[in-house]
Amino acid sequence: MYKIAVLGDYDSIYGFAALGLDVFPQEDPEEAAKKLHELAGGGYAVIYMTEKLAAELDTVIDRYTERAFPAIILIPGVSGNTGRGVESVRKSVEQAVGADILFSK
């Protein structure tokens, strides 16, 4: 059975534990990269990650973008929304559908 993990600063992710998700507080980019690799090889199908942490792990995350698992989904943290998460989802949908479905004339 696949699992769901959440990576980021403690204040941004601790609430996800109440939903039954596995939370892994990480703020150091090197430690977070190690944890991401560990989770990706450990049966996690979805990994939510704060936008702030993801900004520091772009090259590491790129290794997983073409793979089916894990899906890495960016979420806003307590510091606010940078828009990276929405942009990431938009690009994924555009790639899957073949067009930008949010484009309006």
C-alpha cells in the first residue's frame, strides 16, 4: 500500500499529522534531499513539500518529475504562497492534456 508524506518546516506541516499523513520536519536542504530520496524509495506515492523547501531542492526534485512515483506536490507554508505550487500543477496538466487549460483570451 502506498503512503503519503509531507516535508517542510514544522510549523507548516504539523497539522497534516492529524489527517494521518506522515510528516517529516525538514529545514536543512541537504537533510531534506536525503529524506526525499529515502521517501521516494520507501513506498511513498505522494510527497507534499512546502514551496520554500522545494525552492532549495529544484535539482533534486527534477529527478522525480518524469517518474510516475512519487508525485511531488508543492504546498504553501506558513510564510505564504509563492505561486510555485500552482505553477507546477499547471505545467503538469498542460503536459498531460497538451494545452494550457487555464489560458483565456
